[in-house]
Amino acid sequence: MLPLIYHSQYSALTLPDKHRYPINKYRLLFEAIFHSELSNKVSIHQPNRADITKIKAIHDSEYVDDLLFNRLPAAKMRRIGFPWSDELINRTLLSTGGTQLTVDLALEHGIAIHLSGGYHHAHHDFGSGFCLFNDLAIAAKHALSFSHIDKVMIIDCDVHHGDGTATLFADDPNIITFSVHCDKNFPARKPDSDVDLALERNTSTDDYLTALKGVLPLLLAQHRPDLVIYDAGVDIHQHDELGYFDISKQGLYQRDHYILAQSKAQNIPVAAVIGGGYRTNHQDLVELHLQLIYAALLVHNK
Ligand SMILES: [Zn+2]
């Protein structure tokens, strides 16, 4: 069985009309899995809210408290892009806990997939771009608390640069950050990851895969991580409303399959999150995010 991590509160957030954030995609994705033959091949795990001390191991304590208790200045909330609400805090804490649980289950089963996560624009003392707490960073730090985990690699294939993660671990030799992203897209300022693969707008499926295959095997061989945390954002898709690449659905599958197979070949467990993906019709995202599930089932013979 392929472990999937999900909580019904992920989509429980009321947003203003025409808000960009595809809040319903989590529920729609879960329902698509639950009501198909995939349901026989997966196990569903429900996370708890993240431990505040784990969040404060990554984020500034005052920032965390200001966010939790609705004391953050309006300008800082605007940079995040959500109006504050109890629901927002609840889903954020659950989603942060979810990526941590994904790490735990990946270490146990070799692979686990979080049907949320990828909030890579959250920095030490501020959030941005729909990201409050950096679940990838919190989970990576959590992973290092296991005695047999000395090095974690975060492979961030969301179309947007993983700026928060890059900055948080700029001086941490045990957490390697690798971002594959569009060179001219949000965020405008892209601080250095350990390795950045910046691709131009309109990059095709073939060019994307060629570029990835030119870097990843060397990186895995060089760093030999004990765990990969993989952000499988689908906003690299050709019809994404916030991405500028020209990558097909089949290309998404090939990317996910390649990264999971490379990791499996080297016995590196993978904790994957679904990451970004933006369409006015949230249902259009379901089939795209399912590619990660299909790839994981094949690579892990589930
Ligand atoms: Zn993105």
C-alpha cells in the first residue's frame, strides 16, 4: 500500500471570490483517489497539527506567535496573500504536521505522498506567496532528529523558485536545497539554493527532462542523502495559470517517475508533497496531481 497523508480540513477555508488559491483541489484529489480503483492501493493517514516547538525550530518565535494569534501587521498578511482566519491557521498547522508525518512514513515504507504541502515561500520571519510556515524545512529539520538520518535533500520542482527554503538552509551542510524553476517568475528575488536549475519561459517537456537528467544523478551521487523531500508542483504544466512552461501531462509523469526511480535505485526514501498548481477550475488540477501517485505506484510496485 502506498501511504498518502490527507486531512479533510485542507480544503476547509473560505476565500474571497476569484482568489487565486485553488483551495478545493485537496478535497477533489482525495475524492478522485477514494472513489477509484486507486483506493485499493493506498493507505490514508491523517496528520495532527504540527508541534509549535518544531515550527519555532525553523521560524522566528515572534512571527509564529503573531500569526497564530492574529497580531501580524496588515502588510505582512497581504504579502502572504490570505485573509487571516481560524480556518487558515488550522489548515496550515495540519498541513505542516502532514509533511512531517510524510517524512515518518517515507522512512518506514520508502515512499509517502502528502496530498498538500510545498509552502516554500515561507521565510524565517515572514511568509509570502500563500505560504505561512515552511513545511518542507520543518520536515527536513525533523528528519535530522532521527539518528540514522544525517543528510536530507530537498528537490523542489515547483515552477516557482524555493526562495524560503534556500534562505533557511543557506548555512546548513546537512540539508541540500535543489530548485528547478522558471527563471522569470515569482519570486522576483531568488536567493541561491545549494543548486539552482533555472529554465527559461516556454521550456518544453524534452528540454525540461534533459536538463533535470543532466543534474540529478550527479547531485545524488555527490551528496548521498539519507532522505529526499520532493516538491512535485504541477504548475510547470503548459496550461497552468501561474507557470510559463510548456510541459505536458505526460511530461509531469515522466518527471515524477524519473525522480522517484533515481531515488529508489539508490535506496533513498522519498517524502513527496503535491506542491503548486493553479487553475480557475480546480478539478482540472486533479489529473495532473494524480501523475505523482501513478509514478509512485509503478516505481514502488504497489
Ligand atoms: Zn508554485
